Amino acid sequence: MTSAASGNVTSAASGNVTVVSSGGARRTVRSMVTVLSASFRADPVRAALNLVLTVTAMATQIVSALALKYLTDAVLQRDVGQVTTAAAALGAMGALGVVAGWGQFNLSIALRENVAAYLDARLIALATSVPGIEHHERSDYLDEIELLRTDREALGGAMEATVSNIGMATQIIGTVALLGRVHPLLLLLPLFGFPSIAAGAWAERRRQRAMESVAEDLRVSRHLFELATTAGPGKELRIFGSGQPVIDRHEATWTNADRVQDRTLVRTTAASVGGWLVFAAGFAGALLLVALRVLDRQATIGDMVLTVTLAAQVNQQITGAVGMITWLMASLKTVGRYLWLVDYAAAARPKLKGGATVPDRLVDGIEFHDVSFRYPNTDVDILRDVDLRIPAGTTVAVVGDNGAGKTTLVKLLCRFYEPTEGRVTVDGVDLDRLDVDEWRRRLSGGFQDFARLELLAREGVGVGDLPLVDDGDAVASALGRAGADGLAESLPAGLETQVGRSFVDGVELSGGQWQKLALGRAMMRATPLLLVLDEPTAALDAETEHALFERYAGAARRVAGGTGAITVLVSHRFSTVRMADMIVVVDGGRVVEVGSHDDLVGVGGLYAELYELQARAYR
């Protein structure tokens, strides 16, 4: 598994996985710089004040300890002036510490929320900026994304953890300096706390490794929870009586994850106890040393009070340092996953081989030249040696059994993946020479696994062509082209209806209505160079699908006359695809037949066989 924990950055440029190693110290520094820069970008005023107030609050404790020493000695010497000054300083430090701590606490709440919102926006931008979809389909990447999603709130608290550690470091330095004034040997006291700090850091690393090892279990557990609490799967769970097996599997996966974490907890607790025993020995030794010096009149009672106060502070500082370093490590680990996504997004973005421009119209068409493709980290070709020419202005249907490679062809056309071997050309120009964003601006598509966008109905359609998202007439026209003319009339507020149960006033749609929104979205771009319809009407009956595709094919031919546009239909219904200009039959990852419906039936090959088998079912 590739993870930020190992300091590796994984990329999938051109379908290949590259692992780039980076050092731990360098990664930590980069994470801290990322946290601080993100905080100052998200909320510069609160970030600056939070830093100042945190350091101030911790510094007041050191000054208070010194004031207490002078107050004690002044009382014993009956020096009223010094008593007054020391008491005033002690009171001022106490008040300043309370005010600074209160201010820091209140600032940190708003700062954490603002930083979290900023980083959420960055995560969305990063996830959507990756041109391909490999990180949505690979289990090792999904584990990283799941851990990032689970610990996402830690990103907002990373600034607070970093600043708290800076403040703690300031406090420890001041404490050590004052202890050294009492006796040089007391400089060693903080060293007795290092085993506790090291144990805490080791414990956090073990916890992170444990979390990574059970990431898949946690992902499966979450999936099972969603199955049991979501309306769609709920029907099947009840019909098939599979509720208890889901519960049992959820319990099993969660129990396994819990067992791993429990073992980690036992080991890390034992290490922490050992560290604290070492510090307890040093603490007792420090008090004994100063007590003996007081008895020998080599130190004052004030020095004893200062030592006891500072030693107690060292105890608190070590306790705080262990917690804060653990907190910081956990936060930086999450930041590391965020940076993993940053690096992945940068590495996965295809580099242009040249400055080719996406054509305004297709003249020749799209061609596959000896194309093979296998998904990363697999050894099976999904497509093999595909040679296929799709002439400009053609409506082409792609058919074949499940798993034949139909959808993979579509993914390559949309540049969700790059070919493992061979090349795809557009009017003779390699597709990977075209800017991916410019190419997609000339595409449109509808898919079987379409998104259910819980927006206004108008927006849910209009995002298919963002410049026209507020144009009600354009949206209505798109719905008309999608055969969904009556959808607006069926909604309470027409196209301005909020859809989806996530909103109090949201209207839940039927499956067919959601599908109509998705089809309308696919029709928003009136003149795309390539329209891809990958079984977007699979849930509709054959007659309705046939009527819709007939409409799409007619519209495609009209558009093709001006732009040479190509329409690709993927369907498992042969009665629907017979209207296409060209039918491509895919079997076992290869294109085995190409031709019109009549030609392929006349040949009597695989298409004719599959067509006859399906036709019998409707007789």
C-alpha cells in the first residue's frame, strides 16, 4: 500500500505507477510550512493573534515562577518593597496568562473552522483537478482517501497543534534557563523527560501504522453501515433477509480493526509508563539536590520554591509535550496525506507532448491505433490491439457482453485514462497532445452511474454547460433534447425546485426523474465534438430507450453536418443500437466486428448471434 506514512508519493501519469521517496524530516518541515501558510491564508489576523497569545500564555508561567521565588525570599527578609513588587508581578502574570489563554482558546475555535473550510475547498479542488479517475477506482488510493476523509477535521486543528508546540518549546527553554541558575545539574532534569516524549512519538507512529493496516476494514465497515441505512439497498436487504449477514460482517470488520488498535494501545501504554518512571526518578533527584543545598545554606528558600515550581512545570510540560507532540504528529500525518493528494494531482496531470489545438470541427474522425490498456497494478489487458476508425459525423454504437471492454473504450476517449500501448488520434493528431481541459470542453456525456446532484433542478441540469447554468431557456431546451420536457411541470417550483433529501425543503425524486436530470445535463452542450452515452438509460424500458436514442441519433446527425461531431452509444439492447451508422462489437477486449446492423446480421457472426438471442426474449 502506498501511503504518506512511508513518505512516498504515488502518481499514475500515463497509466504507470511511480513511487518517489522523500525524507521524513523534509516531509515534516513541508507539512508544518503547509499548515502555517494555509492558516495565514485562511484567516491571517486570527492566525497571527493565536501565535502571539499562545506563546504569551505559556511564557507567563515561567515569569510567575521567578516572581514567586523573589516573593518568598522577600517575605523571609521582611523587604516590604520587594514583596510589593514581586506580588504585583505575580498578579500581573496571572491576569495576563488568563486573558491570553482565554483569548487564544476563543480565537482557536474560529481559526480551526476557517482553516478547515479553506482546506476542504482545497481538497475538493485537488480531487477534481486530477484529469483521470484512477484514484477513485484503486483500493490503495481509496485507503489513503478514506484515512484523509476520516481524519479530515485534524487538518483544521493542525495550526493549533503547531502553535501549541511552538509555545511549549518556548516555555521549556525558559524553564531550563531558570533551573540552570539554581544549579547546573538541574539542566539535566528535562533530559529525564525525553524517554516520555520518545515513547509518545513512538506510540503515535504505532497508532498511525495500525490505522493504515485497518483502513480497508474501516472502509468496508462504513460501506456496510451505508448499505443498512440507505433507502435503495434497504429494500433488497429486507427482501433477501440479508440484514443479519450485513450486521455480522460489519461486526467482524469492526472487531478486527478494534483488535488491532487494542493491541497497539497495550504496547504503547507500557512504553509510556516506562518513560514516566524515568522522569519520576529525575524529579525526585532534583528536589533532593536543592533541598540539600538549602540545608547547607548554599541556596535560599526562594530557590527551593522556584525549583519545586519549575520541576512541577517540567512535569506538566513533559505531559503536555507528549500530548502535543502526539497531537502534532497526528495532525501532520493528516497533512501528509493532504500533501500526498497535492503531489498525486500534480504528477497525474498529463503533460502535453506538443501544442496541438482542439479542432473546431472534425474532418477525418477519431482513430485507435493498436491500442491496449490494462488498469494500473494489474496484469490483465482489458483492451488488446484495438484498431478502430470512427469517421467524422458518425453515430457509432458499442456492444458486447459485460466486461468486454466497452466502458474502457469510453474512458480512453474521455481521457480518464491513457492507453498502456498504442495511441488515439483526433483528425490525425495524437489525443495526448491536446490539452485535456480544452478537449473535455468539447465533450458531453451521460453515464449509467450518473451523479445525483442535490441542487436546484435548473442547476442540476445546467452544470452540463456552466456558462449557461442560470439560463432557464437553455436548460429547458436541453431537457427537451433529452426527452424530459415534462419534468419541470412535475416539480413543485419547476426548475427552481430544490431536489434531494439533504435539505429540509428538498424534494426527493424518483429514479426516473433523477435520470432525466442527468440526461438533460448530457444534452446541455448543443454542439459537442464528441457525445458519449454509456448506458445512461439502462433503468428505462426498451421502448422508451429506443425512442430516446432515436431522438439522440437524429439530433446527432443534424449537429454532425456542421461540426463533424461523433456520437458514441453504449447499450446492451440491440434493438436500440440498430439505428447507428456503425456498430462496434467488442469481445474479450478486442474489436471483433464493425459494420452497420444489416451488414453484421448478414455476416452471421457474434453480433448476429447476440441479436438473435436477445430478439427471442421479446417474442
